[in-house]
Amino acid sequence: MKVVIAGGSGFIGHSLIEEFKGAEIVVLSRSGKPMEGVTAAKWDGKTVGGWAQHLEGAEAVLNVVGENVFTHWTDEKKKLFISSRVDPTKAIGEAIKQCKNPPQSWVNASAVGYYGSVYEPTTESGPPGNDFLAEVCKEWEAAQEDHSGATKKARVRIGFVLGQDGGAFPILKKLTTAFLGSAQGDGNQWMGWVHVKDVAGIFRMCVERRLEGPINATAPTPVTNSDFMKELRHEMHRPWAPNVPKFALSLGSSIALPPPEVTLASQRVLPARALELGYHFRFPTLKVALEDLLSH
């Protein structure tokens, strides 16, 4: 089985490489830098080039390319958040069109930001939101849907990913170690968290079962921000810490953080489709996930 991974050198990409170990893996990256155990191919994430030959006869192409949004926002950064997702998706679609033997599956990343800020339990049938990140997700998904053909197209709406080597968890771990493991705002916003290994597992299910349409990659047990930080403090043997008020988050957004409405957004998103299809979560509860991440 041959699997092509766009963005394979990133946080989630590394987990996908581990998940598909044993397959013939081709990683598309802007550097084209060699990686152990895989074939590296250089691309610009915008245009069809020599890299497209690797799609011929592939079982699947997986796309997890996208600029990190958990940073200070500027108008230029906001444009980059969109282009870094839409352009690679369009390039893959064009490359698939030119294949004589196209991939069986195309699994594209998206995010639970698609739903906007939600406090009620929300599944794949939920409507899209209307904030900036929801618009990013809608454009991202539309770029994949614009391309027709025999290739099965799935889009994985990824939640708040927990992993040792990327995402927000290493930052939260450092803060909690320093006795700063505080909830943000009132702490009542929901976190649709997921262990990075379950993200990879859901991508694998999409490939093996040739799924189409949206599927949420979140654990079946979302928690409030307050409960999330309480559990993290408990696992790290740290005492209670006062909540970070909204004005402090606003101050942080002028330096290194996204706007407070992003940090305080609620994502009570459930993996209804994954559960219906029989996916067995490796880390179904936050306690189990944190125990794993803190044990290494």
C-alpha cells in the first residue's frame, strides 16, 4: 500500500507516518528534506509539479498542511491561515485530475472550528459557524469538494489535539509545571480535545473504509476548560491556580496569542460518525490521555 502525506514533516504528519508504518510512504514537504523510512518529495504547496507522480496508483493521499493559528494574529497572518490550507488542497485536487490511476482515497484535514463556538453537543450534521475560523474551514473544505472524480473524499474535522511534540499541550504542561495551570476566562467553554494518536487512527479508518464526507476527530468525552485544567493539575500534582481573566488574554493577544474570542471559544463537538462506524478510541477519556502523555 502506498500512502502520500502532505505535511508529513509536521506534528500530526509524524503521527500519520507512525500509524501507516509498514506501508510505502511518500511525504510532501516544502523542504523536500530526507526523512528516515519514507520517500521525501519537494513541493511548493501551490502548483502541480514532479511530486504529482507519487499519487499514481496510491491507496490514499492525506493532507494535513496548514499554518498554526495559535499565534498572534495580523491581517497578513489571517490571509496565510487561509492560503496555507486552500492552496495545497487545490494543488492536490489538480494533481489527482491528471492521474491515470488516481488514489482511491483523499483524506483532507479540517477543524472543529467549522462549527463556530458551540455549547450544545454538536455532531457532523451541525451547521457551520460564522466567525473567522469557521470561514477558514468552509473555504478549506470547499477547495476539496470542488474537485470531482472517482477518488473518495473525506474531511476530518480535528479538535484540540493533545500530543507531546506539538500543539498547545507542551505549552500547557510548562505553565502547569510552573504553577500557572489556570483556566481561561470563566472556564465554562468546552474543549473538544483528542489525542494525536486517535487523529491518526481516524485518518486510517477513512482510508481503509474509503469514507466520504465529514468526520469529527474528537474524543467522545469533551470537557470544560476548567475541568481540563483541573485534571491536568491533578495529574501533575499541582495546586489550584486562579483563572486567567479575559483582559489578560486580550493583552496576550497583542504579543503572542490569538484573539481572546478564539481562546474562549466553546467546542462541544462529538465524534458521532466515528462511533457509529465502530472506531475504538485508544484514549477515550482525558485522564487516560494525560496519563499517557505525562508518562514519557
